[in-house]
Amino acid sequence: MPLFEICSNSFESAKNAQTAGADRIELCANLEAGGTTPSYASIKLCRENLDIPINVLIRPRSGDFLYNEFEFQEIIMDVKKCKELGINGIVCGFLNSNGTVDIDKTKKIIELSYPLSFTFHRAFDVSRDPYESLENIISCGATRILTSGTAPKVIESTEILSKLVEQAGERIIIMPGSGINENNIVELHSKVKAKEYHFSGTVREDSQMTFRKNNIISTEKFDYTKQISNIEKIKETIKKVKAKE
């Protein structure tokens, strides 16, 4: 039976994930932007109130994964704070300007994170060569790689994901993620046979605001909804895999 990690953008989403039967959460903020580092309060609230393992995304901004020294210092400080709070793993990733894995920065953060687990996130998917990147990440000592198989959605890249799982063997965990839901998880698992899967199970919930003022902020950046992990969607996705095991 594979392990299910739920990408949670708030304490509420993380609590829903635990209730739904998640094995682990990846806590982040700004899911719409691909995820950024969550607040200190969010991390602390999750750690004090949840029983399942918590991995925390450390990403100081959206955009590329080429970080300058100021951003790298911010990452270092966030990792140290996560260790103090007693979380279980760090999720991060670094690339060079030529699209290769930044081995130096990756090694430094893995060493700093120890004994926490380390997930190299979807920076992997925009690296120059996924098979070369896999070997470089393994050489750094990472625990797993979160990947969509270099496609926008995992269901579009089952062949590449299968090759990555085979190449990785027992050396590192390949964890598919991006677009996984109750409608495609069975097909995905039958083709890829990964040990872990990553999804959010989110829905859009309408705001309880009765007064609404429109056309003040760009509708691309603001609306009267919130994105939250849904208990039933998560349960249904996990249940479908369990039924086939």
C-alpha cells in the first residue's frame, strides 16, 4: 500500500488531511503560486495539534529556483526554525542558471536539515535533464523527489515516471504529484507503481462575506473564495487505491 502525502496550504487543510487518513502532510502557503514557505504560526499550530508527520516547504518566493545569497540565507533560517519546532522533513530545491541541480546548495541544506528527511521538490521538473538530475540529487543524500514527470500533470507522464522509479530503485523515493485525484489515481498507480503519492484534494469554498466589493483588486489575484483540502476528496482517492491493493 503506497503512502499518501497531502499538500496542505493551511492548518485547516492539514487538519482535514489528517481526518481523511493522510499519512503525511506537506505544509505550504500560496498554493496558487506553486507553494511558498508557510508562516511560523502555521507550522507551530500544525505541529502542536496534528499527530501525523509534517514536512514543510521552504521556498522564499514564487518563480524560478535560482536563489541569490540573500534568499539562501532566508532558506537557512527557515530550516533552522523548522528543526526547532520539531517538524519531520524539509521540502526544497535548487537549480543553477544552466538548468542543472545546484549540488552545493542542495548538499548544504540537506546537511543542515539532518536528521530530518529531505524532499527535492518540483524544481526537478524544470531541470535540464531529469535522469541526470536524479543521479545528482541522489548523490546529495536526499530522501525523495517530488515530480510530475516533467509534464504539467502526472497522468500525462506515466512513462517517464515509470522510468524514474526504475532508475531510482531503492536509492531514493520517487513521489509523483500534480493533478492526482480520485478519478486518475488507480490508473496512475497501476502504471507507475510508486511507493508514495502527493496531492492536495482541494476544493474552492465560497467566502462567507455578505458585503462584496468588486473591481478593486485584479480578479486574477483576488476573489471571494478560498482553496482548502477536502476530507471527502482525500478519502475517496485513498480508498480507490486501497480497493485495488
